[in-house]
Amino acid sequence: MFAPRRLRLYLISAVILVCFILYFTGDVRRTQALRAAGTSQLGKSNPNLKVSSGSHGNDKDNDGGIFDKLKPGSLRPGDKQKPVEAEEPGQSPTSAKKGKGKGKGEEEATDDTKSEDDIVNEEMNTILKRSPIIIFSKSYCPYSKKAKYFMLEKYNISPSPFVVELDEHPLGRQLQDLLGTNTGRRTVPNILVNGKTIGGGDDIEALYLSGELGTKLQALGGKRVTAAPHSADPDP
């Protein structure tokens, strides 16, 4: 049996040991709680410092997204690729395009030329309907003045000859070119009777001096044309 004093000493020692254990355990818990609270507060104040094991996985996912963006997109049903035009051997794409543009330009130029030719032809037909006798002249030309002198002043012609001053007409150059093509005479004056040329100033003067001018005009003009000299003197 233990003595009462010794038993009391054992009990006191046991109580002190239990208190020490409880105190030490509580201190450890408080320390862990403070550390956890500090880490949580630090994470809230600076979110960029969070590091987790899944971050590498997220980087990989992000890399995958970048590569997906770099992949060529597939064509939608409405998207159709322009067919590649076949090139002729020895011909570059640039020259092919230039050649195609040139052909279009030539076609437009041809259309413009045809349109101008039609206008000139229509104007010529309109002029020829004005009278059986047409005098194509230029106002400053001395040979034209000579032809008009014999035709208008020395002869009484019916219907009266119609005079066209090519230097004053808006289509004068084109009309002169057309006369050269149709009659073989491009110079002025050019006198037409029913669409046939009888020459220029010198030719008219020669016909007048020979007394054949009236006969020539009536022969080509037919019944529609009458021509008689104003006087018996054939000289100008």
C-alpha cells in the first residue's frame, strides 16, 4: 500500500501532466488555425499567387485552343472556291489577264467605230436626199469657189444644187473620208449627180467651156434635172 503522502504526490503529478498535454495540444491547434487563416487571407488579397496542380492542365488546354485557332477553317456550304482558269502554254497569269482586258478594250473600240460609221453613213444619206446634185466644198478653197461659180452663177439648174461646206460641218472630215472611199476622189470640190462624181473645179470649168456641162448634168440627173446657161457666153 502506498503511503498517503506518496499517493497525493502521484495524483498531483498526474494532474499536472494531463494539464500540460491539454495545453500543448491546444497550442498546436491554434498555430495550425492561424497558418490556415493567414494562407486564406493571402490568397484572397492576391489571386495571381494561387498555384494548383491543375494549372499545367489549363496551360495545355490553352495551348490547344491556340492551335485550334491556327487551324484552317473548313469551307461553309455557301463558300465556293473560284475555279482556276487554264493558262495557255508559255503564258503567264499576268499576260493572260492583260490579253483578256485588251480584247475587251478592242471590242469596245470596235463598237465605238461602228457607231461612228453608222452616224456618218446616215448623215451622208441625208445629204444625198437634199438634191440630185450635191457640191462638197470648203469655204476657203479656190477650186471650190470656181466650181460653185460655174454651177450656181453660170447655169440655171433645177432643183438647185445643195452645197456642203466640209470645213464647217461637224462631220466634215469623216464625210470627206467616206467620199474618198465611195467615189475614189477625196479632194474638194467633189460634185455628185445622183451619187456619181463628175469631178472637181477644173473638171467643171472644162465642161462649161466645152458647152457640155448642162448635157452632162441632165444625162446623169435624168428627168428630174434641168440645166440651162444664163447667157450665151461660155466664158466665166
